[in-house]
Amino acid sequence: MWGLLHMGLGVSMVISALADGVPGAELAAESLLFFVCVTVLGGQAIFVALTMNRVNSRAGYWINVVVLGIVDVAFLLLLVLPGHVDLVGGTAGPVIWLLASGCATVALLREPGRAV
């Protein structure tokens, strides 16, 4: 879900930003780069979920928990808390990450002979 949310948002924002061509202003270019990164991280989350998390891989667990956790904490601190993104819309990704991380942790801990 996290990956789908971020890939969808990223792709729509990249398409919107490129509608008038490559941005000339630095701030617009940095914003476009941010959404390209969001799209790539969404793709990474989906790939890891389908190839690794689906089979309870510890490596996949840690990749998505750490990488996506860092992204969501940075997003909250740099965009949501200062008010650049609204609180309700800005917390959707982090809430999905928390729920997914909790479910993945339970799945790993319930598997016989496995620990996180």
C-alpha cells in the first residue's frame, strides 16, 4: 500500500511538473527531483514487498522498515510539521508504514524459529 500510494503520487506529480517542459527555476527542479525519488522509493517498496516480504525475508523486512521509515520521518519533520503539507494528507504514508511494519514484525515473530 505504501508503495502504491507513493508511486501513484510521484508519477502524477512528475507528469504535472513536466507538462510545460523541464522546469527552469531551481525550486521547481528540486520539487520535480523529490517526486522522482518518491516514485522510485514507491517502486522499491513494491518490489521488496512482492519478492522478499511476501516470503518473510528478514532482509526485505529491514530494507522496507528502515528505508521507508527514514523517508517518512524526514517527510513528517520537513514538510508536514512546518505546515507545507496538510496534516491529514501528510500522515497517510507514515500511518500505512507503521501498520505495515507492525504486521511484518508480527509475521516474522510468529514464524517458528525466526526472530527479527
